[in-house]
Amino acid sequence: MAFIIDGKKISQEIKDELKEKVNEYKAKGIQITLAVIQVGGDPASGVYVGNKKKACEYIGIRSLAYELPEETTEDELLSLIEELNDREDVNGILVQLPLPEHIKEELIIQAISPAKDVDGFHPQNVGALSIGQKGFVSCTPSGVIQLLKRSGIEIEGKECVVIGRSNIVGKPMALLLLRENGTVTVCHSRTKNLKEVAGRADILVVALGRPKFINQDYIKEGAVVIDVGIHRDENNKLCGDVDFQDAVPKVSAITPVPGGVGPMTIAMLMHNCVESVRPVD
Ligand code: GUN
């Protein structure tokens, strides 16, 4: 029987631990503040930003919401970031992606002070991760590591295959699994024999961006499968990159969608906000 990894429960545990830490800070007169910037009215981004604010409220982190119109210029956004970088009462800055087309994401990410980059997207933090130094780590892949660890799944020495090479998930995921002493392979759209490579994995992390693409033909008997995808299927129901019903008889453990990786991203964002109180060196 497959073990269904409960991301909702694990994320709640993490949020409760963080709430306690925040209370300890509060008792010492330390208030944590996260600035969340959204440009334009993308409905999905609106939902994500709303969930981030709710999590802040639950944990006791002050959130400052900046809802800017679609026609905001790059310069206007850059000056807001500069102002927030300079504010001593702001610990974390998050710019919700995607941004409107006329704003260069790369430029905006690089403008955020690395010490306030709670998303872990700044090249300095990405570089720190790649050479094993301290820094903020991208929330979704660090959430996957927490799911594995808190479910008692060992990473050390395991064949880990990551499908997807995005800057936000695939690449940092590979680095984190390597840091945990996994043997890591990264697959992508040009990988030949994906079934064969994925089929070697003891731990298969799927961040491919295609609904229900990975079925049991890609999975080794007894593998652990982590599904980072989130889509709406033909019946408007949420589904992942993995065909859950098809995969489940073959795996030893698997994350569902919804209720797997999704809730972990916000829990790890909250973790980074709490960490932001200490200077990242
Ligand atoms: N858009 C989708 N996921 C994320 C995320 O983790 N952080 C930000 N800033 N934007 C996103």
C-alpha cells in the first residue's frame, strides 16, 4: 500500500513551529515584516498572494501589501524595491511572478536585497546554494526536502531523478538533493529515453508542467514520487504532472495534488521570513 504524503499536515506542523518562534521574537520586541508586491490583476497570482497574507496573519508576521496597476513601469517598481530595501522595519520582500511583459523579471529579482530575498531567487542566494553557503533557498524545492525528511524518507545514497530544470524548482531541487547526499540526475524536454532514466529513480521529483504526463511506465516499483505540478484537468479538477490513479499501485509513497507540495511552498516562505530576522551571511 502506498503511503500518501500529507503536505497539508506537514505544512501545518511547520507553521505551528514557526508561530512559536515568532512569539518568542515578539516577547523580545522583535516584529517580522514581509512586503508582498503584486503588479496587475492576474487571478491566480491574486489567490497565491491572498494565501501568503493569510499565512503571515496565522504565524504573527506583519504583511505589507502593494497591489500595483498593470501599467506600473519598471522604474516605478524598482524605486519601490529600493525604498523597501532601505527600510529597517521590512525583513522580507516578495514580488509575485509572473510580472507583466513590459517588466524584466530578471532585473527586478536582482534589485531585491539578497538579505531580504525570501523567495531565494536572487543570483547571490542561488550561487550560495550551489557552493554550499548559507542563504535563502527557493521555497518549493526546500518544501519537498521537508516533505521527505518529515515522512522518514532517507535521501542519502538514493538515486534521485528530477524532471524539470527551471530556476525556481528543477535546478535548486537538484542542488538540495545533492546537498542531502543523493545521487542526482536532472531530466528535461530534450532528455532521450525519459522513461528509462525516470525509471531508475528511488526518489522521482516531477516538475514538468504537463498534466498527468507521468504514469507508471516512468516509475520504478517502490519508488517515492513527488509531484510539483498543478493544473486543472478536463473536468476542471486539480491534478498534477503525475497520473496519480495510475501511479499509486506502483509507488511506496506519493504526494497528492492538491494537498502535497502546494501547501509546503507557503510554509517554507514563512520559514524564510522567520530566518530573515537574522542577517544572512
Ligand atoms: N509565482 C509562482 N510561484 C511563485 C513563488 O514561489 N514566488 C513568487 N514570487 N512568485 C511566484
